[in-house]
Amino acid sequence: MEGLVAKGLAKSIGISNFKEQQIERIRQNCTIQPAVLQIEYHIYLQQPHLIEYCKSANIAVTAYSPLGSKGVSGLNKMAGVERELPDLLDVPVVKEIAQKYNKSEAQVLLRWIVQKGIAVIPKSTNAKRMRENKDIFDFKLDVDEVEQLNSLDANVRVVNFSFFRGVEKHPEFPF
Ligand code: A2P
């Protein structure tokens, strides 16, 4: 990747699914520091230490699976993995806040992430929902609401890669 930057083929280097130890190893061995870390991030997986570490290392964070990646249950099924996944759009406090601002549950989940200074990349195959997902800049959660959502952290990882059979044998697992 550093070679690509030198050739002008890439502007910055990003990493994904790295934990602090792994980022540290990269930082100590690289010439060009990573600009961004992309990780699963939502109300049920907040990893505050990792976020703080990235801030201190001047690494931007991008949140994937901000809405809980329902599609993962299909991948799990195909791999024969039985696992109940949480429904992030069906959480009472999220519903309450959504009602207050006349916004959808998805918009509240995304707004909460943006207010933390984290970039967010919700996925949708539906044009209406894509528009909905970027229409989050005309309201602001108050401090109490942010706190209420912070308190939902449960260290639940939806994309735990169990759909890749044998992933636990990888020397860097868990990522
Ligand atoms: P769809 O493609 O039918 O819109 P994530 O970004 O966390 O991986 O979540 C993607 C999932 O969330 C997809 O199943 C997507 O379905 C659904 N989704 C995306 N945007 C919204 C939204 N605004 N409201 C409800 N579901 C959404």
C-alpha cells in the first residue's frame, strides 16, 4: 500500500477490523501512518478504548454495520452457523428518541454515530432508505440521549466472521 501511495495511485492508507495491538504493530513498522480504521460500530458494539486509541493516534474511524447488518444472518445460515442477532431498529429507547424528532430509528442510530465524530457507512439496496440514511443533519441528539444510547453497549459483535469456517484458527483471530 505504501508503494501505491508513492506511485500516486492511492492518497491515504486505511485498515479494517484491526485491534489496538495490530494497529500498534503497523504504526511501528510503517512509513506512512494509517489514516483510517474501519470497524463494526453501533449501539451494541462501541469499543470505547479502541476509539480513544484511534483518536490519540490521529486515525479516523469509520463505522460499518451501523444498523446491525441483518444480512449477516443469511451468511450465517449458509455456513450452518446458528446465531441469534440483535435487532437494532427495535430498541425502546431508540424508538422513543425517533418519535421525539419525527425521524426513523435508523436515522437516530446514524445520527448518534456522526455526533461522536465517527464516519458512518450504512448499506441499503433501496433508494428511499439511502436518501433516508443521509437525511440526518437537521436534528441533534441532546447529551442525555447520547448517554442513553452509550449505555446500551453490550460488546455484541454481529460480524464475528463465524461464517468463515475455521476462522478461529487464524493466528490473528479475533480481529
Ligand atoms: P435494505 O437494503 O433493504 O435497505 P448495515 O448498514 O448495518 O449493514 O445494515 C444494512 C441492512 O439494513 C440492510 O438489510 C438494509 O436493508 C437495512 N437498512 C438500510 N437502511 C435502512 C433504513 N433506513 N431503515 C431500515 N433498514 C435499513
